[in-house]
Amino acid sequence: MPNVSGVVKWVGSKAVRNSTLWSFSVEGNTEFFRCGFTKPNINKGDNVTFEYEVNQYGNQVNAKDIRVLGSAPAQAARGATTQQVSGGSK
């Protein structure tokens, strides 16, 4: 499985059929990483490392396996909110 390390650029969710799907992106990487129905315990600005698997839904990450190497600075963490996106399909 490929390994990625970097700073979290975005964490968000999308409501789908009475559930919530979670995903995030990393600075310097154009890919989005999906955590399925499990909210990842990360914030914008955190330095993380993780492995992912490419499947029919995209780049799938086990949220429990994301390692936070360094937390976002306090000011950035306060301003970081999870963003809910709506509609659309890929």
C-alpha cells in the first residue's frame, strides 16, 4: 500500500443516505483520501502519515491507522472546522 505524509489541508464530510462519509486532503497532493463512515481524528494543519488502498471508491484510508506526527498550532486548530459538502457524484 502506498504511504503518504504531510500536512492536512482539508477535512470534510458529506451526508449520504442517512449516514456521513468522511474524507480529507493533504497539502502538496492533488488526491482526496476517504475514510468511509469513520470520522478521522485529525484537524487542518496536523502533520500526518498514513497508508491507503485504491479501490472502486477512490483512495481508501483506515481512519484508525492515521498517525498524527504533530498537531496544528493552537490558532490554526481553533479556526479549523470540518466542512460539510453537498451533492454531486464522481
